[in-house]
Amino acid sequence: MKYLLLALFSFLAVIAQMIAGNGFFLFNFLDLSLILVAFWAVYRNRTQALFVGSIAGLLQDAVLGWPLGYNGFGKTLAAFLVGLAARHFNVEGAWIRAALIAAASCVNVLSVFLLFLLLQRNVGAIFLGASLMQCLITGGVGSLAFAAYDGYSGTRFRKAG
């Protein structure tokens, strides 16, 4: 049941990104599913973050019409690296989290780019520029989302105690 819920969250993140991307141009540079993956790797179970990354990536590949596995591999690799960093380092600061999510986004994009090159698919120079913009926007929004979650959970625990 837990993994079904994780798959549902991944599906909702991809659908929300599609809907918001049609209405607002800047949402095309935001990767909500990667923020979900990073959240799961930092706050929850790292093994489940790998599952969320692979499912979210496969769903994103299906939506984009790409061959299945490009984003799945990238998001799974990003989930592994975020989980590894969260395990070994203190990721409590907002700037650290922004850098961590931006780095995870860069790892995701670079792995997709390398898969495109290895499988001899056409990749334009605009892809790398847009990817850099995506890394920065995803890192900033992810850091804000983590700060909002920390504020919410801190308020909830103070009221209970």
C-alpha cells in the first residue's frame, strides 16, 4: 500500500507539472518530481526515494514521449546521491538544501544528456542552457518547499508539546 501511495504522489507531481507548465512559462523549468524525490530522500526512507525517482522518471518519460528510462535513470541516480549526502552531511541549512537540490537536478539532467549522446540521439545546445536554468529554479523552489515543511512540522510539534 505504501508503494502505491508513493506512485500516486509521483503521478500527481508529473501531472501538476504538466498542467502548470501549460499555463506558466517558468513552470517548464521546474522539476516538481525531483523535489519530491529529494524530499523523500532527506526526510523519509532513502530506499523508497529510489522507488519514487524511478517511477517519477518513467512517468515523465511517458508524458514527454521519450524512450522509457532516460528520466527514470536520472532521477534514481539523483535520489541515490541526495540520500547519500543527507546521510553523511548536515543538510539543515537553506543554502545547503538549495545547493543539494540544484546539484541533484544537474545530475539528473547530465545523466539524461549523456544517455542521449550514448544512444546517438540529437541534442541541441539549447538543452544545456535550459537545463542550467532548470537546476537553479528547482534548487530555489525546493529549498523554499523544504523550509515551509520545516516551519510547518516545527509549529505542529510545538503545539503538541
